[in-house]
Amino acid sequence: MIRKSILALLLAASGVSAHAALTTGDIAFTSFNADEDGLSFVAFTTIAANTTIYFGDNEWTGAAFNTGESFSKWVSGTNDIAAGTVVRFAAYDVATPNASVGTLSRETVASSANWGISNSGETIYAYLGSSATAPTTFLAAITNGTFAAHGPLDNTGLTAGVNATTLPNSSDFYQYNGPRSGASSFAEYKTTVADIANWTGHNGSGNPDFALTVPDTTAFSVTAVPEPDKYAMFLAGLGLMGFIARRRSSR
């Protein structure tokens, strides 16, 4: 029993444990490209292996999704995805879309149509759910219109400017260009990514084409500072090991 307790303490101290399910704000969009029909997002916490996240651009009514647009499903893959990783979706609108990590596929339901991303009045939600049309936890959202008119946040737990990003109206390409290193925790980046002042792009005037534009997918990093509770558990484990060693030497 003592050996098992030591192992549990050391594993906990080293961070080797089951990862908690994602919750609101654990990911955030970092780019939006209506010309390429592409997106990217950053993970602010470890995404456990075989996690499924749905992405939908049907408008949320406050109780359900409406119809006429599309849903996609992203599966993280067989390995955990480290916090700070940026995942890019390219050619989101084709039958076999591409994801830089994991697998992205279409979710065809009776109402699915038009997988393309519009350069105006488009809102995209990222969420966990029992199916594409049955969300349980909204993670993030992004719009190039307004949430009031083009995809409400009612009953999603999301807040505009906190974990739901409002781009300038009719943006065809925008991306986060703020800091990606130097913070002491990934949570510190949430406010900088949410601040539209840290984004740059184009609002659609003049009709430039961004279909071949590749967004910045540089991973976010932190200056590691071990957490006090991890120190405490590690020291407790070492103390137990020392206690066992002393007992053995006294026999």
C-alpha cells in the first residue's frame, strides 16, 4: 500500500494523470480565413487523446442550432495534444478537409449544406457534445459580423471579448499576432488572444485574395514555474521513500 501511495504521489507531482475534460475557454480561435475557408485554434490546456470537438456555423438560437449551413467534427488523435499547440484547419469547405493535427471530417445531418466560410456575417462555434446538433459545453466562438445578429451567445456560457472573438465586420482574413511566449501560464494568454487589438487582417474592401495565405501556427509557450501543490506532493513522496529506507536499514 505504501509503495502504491508513493507512486501515486510522484505521478501526480510529475503531472502524469488523466486529463480533465475541456471546458469553456480552454481553446481559442487564432485565425479566420474566409477566402481559403480555413481556421486555427490554440489549446490552453492539454487536450486528451481521442477528444472530439464539433465546429458549426449554423446559428445558435439560445436553445438549438438553426439549419442551412454545416457541422464538422475534429478528433484529436491517439496522443495527447500539449497545451500551447496551434491546430490549423485548411480547406474547411471540401469533402475531405485537412487538419494539421488530428482528423477533421464533415458531419452530415439532414440540414447540412454550404460548408464554406462566409466573408461577412459568419459565426463559428467550437463545442463538445453528444452529437453535432447536441452541444454540452461551448468552448469558443468567432464571428466576422456580430453575435447579436449572426449567432447569439445566449445559454452558451461564452462571453464576447473573453472567449468569443468579434472580428471587424466583413473580415475575410484575420489572425492573432500578439505574444506567444513569455507568460508564466497558458491561462495568461486568454486575455491577449481575446483582445482584438492583438489581431491584424483585412476587412474585405478591395477584394484581395487570401486563399493561399497561411496563418501563423507558432505554438504558444510558457516560462515553467512548478506549482506549489506539485512541490508538496513531490516532497511528500520523497519523505515516504526516506521513511521506508530508514525502516529497512533498522531491521
